[in-house]
Amino acid sequence: MTQFSDFAISDALKQRIASLNFVTPTPVQASAVPPALEGRDVLATAQTGTGKTLSFLIPIVERFDRPRTQSLAENSSAATKSSKDARRATTLILLPTRELAMQVEAEFLKVSPNSRNTVALVVGGMAEGPQLEKLRRGARVIVATPGRLEDYLDRKLARLDGIEILVLDEVDRMLDMGFQPAIRRIADSLPANRQTLCYSATLDAPIQRIAQDYLKDPVRIEIGSVLKPSENVELQTFEVEQNQKQELLEHLLENANGSFLVFVRTKHGADRVAQRLVRNGHAATQIHGDRTQAQRNQALKSFSEGRHRVLVATDVAARGIDVAHVAHVVNYDIPKVAEDFVHRIGRTGRAKNRGIASTFASAAERSDLRKIERNLGISMKRFRVTAPQNA
């Protein structure tokens, strides 16, 4: 599959994709779209930034664009549905965070611009009224986080008995965040005769169980190693004491170009690092779980639009961040596991762009650093930062 125009999709959808300047599919798109268009279940392992969102939106929009009469004729049991039933949601996309759900909704509307009134965003931290109104009016596509959707189901404010396509995106992150019980309860409420598309950065035992329980004879797609940093990212480590990390971060900011995404371990740490940067004249903002949804949206928007050069984030809050052209990722605090390391640095070096990932390792963190290197089979370029001598 060399171009999007080669896909077995309608001319109208091809034209909309071309208008977005998409010409050549990424590997995950080339591998996942054809079987998904055929109605096959798909199990794909791919990192953030590989184009997986479009790989599931294309088959969804293709089915969404079909005349309803054609869709009904293809399913004899559906032919007896009432007009009210025909307005039920037919697609459910589950994602780990509000930010990621909002971005997927925005991408859907780019590919299907006339569908604004038929897609419902169902997420926590935002007003219920507009979400419920979309559901009441018969939204056919639901883009949701598990917690808010399960709440609506418990209160009988949403119904999923018409779902034909289920997408589980970043399922590894949803499990990390404790959503496994909610995913199971939601999936158990769906029609058994459906298509399921599952995307994950890893394929460990819990995800394999999800795949075994909810996918039927899936097409298995693996794009690159699920535990390898992108070759487009230059990896470097600074051995630096904890009390010198802030000074080192500001040194990098003063001697490098482009935007910085800085990862810290705690919400308090994110506030502290960002506030010190602002006091010292850097355009910085932060995103973490204690900030309101409006604050998180504003921080993400200002970072993506370049008004803030630095975004300081915790892992959980950053899981929905999908910003193009991040020049530099900094692991201010080392993550505990290799998967989080790969996920963090995957925010730079996207597509064919080059990126830099710098990891700060205090003496107490060096064993964690060595463990990550062993697990990933990598060796990072090392620099040692020494404390200035007293005059």
C-alpha cells in the first residue's frame, strides 16, 4: 500500500484525506486499514506518533459514510430496527485520558467534517450537559474515557446495544491507570457480534488476556519493537545531583533550540519546576492531575501553539499529550519502568523529525537508569555534571 488512494474506500473519503495533505500511509496505517475495512479484528502494537489514530478512523468513517440503507441491507437482523434504534451509537472509541479523547474527536471531525452532531465526547472533568445532549440526539460515534462512560451506563444515561465497532486505544495505559474492571464491564455490555480494534504500545500478559477475551481471530500487527526507543531520538544522560537538576535544565534551555517537554514524578514537583522556570524568565507551564480540566486544556494549547516553550508534566497527565515537533524531552526524574521511558521519549523524534532525550540521573537514581538500559538493550551517551567549586 503506497498511497491512501490505494485503499478500498470511497472517493469522497479519499478526497478528504488528500485535502489534509496525507499521501503516504505510515506502516501501521498500511497494515491495519485493509483488514479493518474487511471487518476483521485487529491487534496492533505501535508507539504514540506512528499514525495509529488515522488507522482506525479511516475504517470507522468509511462505514459511517455509507448510506444507512446499505448498512441495514448488509445485516438482515438489523433490517427490522425502528428508526429510533437506527440512531443508536454504532462506534465506541475508548481512550485513557480526556486530552487524548479530545484529540481523537478533533481528528475524526477533520476526516468527517459533517459529523459534528453525530459524535459525542464522553469524558470526566467537563460539563455533563453537552455530552448527554449529544447522546440523547443519537450520536453514532462515542469517544470516551472508561470512568465517565461507566458512570453514564450505571445511571442509564447511555446505551451501547447498537455498537458495531469497538476501538481500545492505548489499552496498556488504560490498564496502568486501573481501568481494567471498567473496560471489562463496558465490553461485556456490548453486542458479541462486533468488530474490535485494539492498540497498545506493549503486549504483556494483561493485554494478551484482553485480546483473548474480546478479539476474534485478530490480524496481528507489530510496528517496530514495542520496547525500543525511536532511532530518530538522540539519547543522552547527565549524572547530576538532585539539587543541581534545575540549574542543568535551565542550562539546556539556554543552549538549545525548540520546545521542551519535561517529565517529573510528582504533581508538587511539576509545580515547583515550572514555577522556578517562570521566575527565571522562561515561558513554562505545567500539566498534572490536580489542575482543572480548563487549566490542562489551556496549558496543552499554549504549548502546542508555541506560547509556552516548556511543558512540565507528570506521566499520568501526559498520557494524552500528542503535540507535533517537540524538540527535546527531559526526564527530570527517571521513570520506574522501561515502558514509561519509551513512552516519554516517544514524544520527540516523531515521523521523520529528529529529537533529543536527556535523562537526569542523581546518585540515587543510577541503578534505575542501568536497569532501563539493560531492559531496552541500549547504552546512552553519558555526561557528568560537577558542582562548582567554592571560591
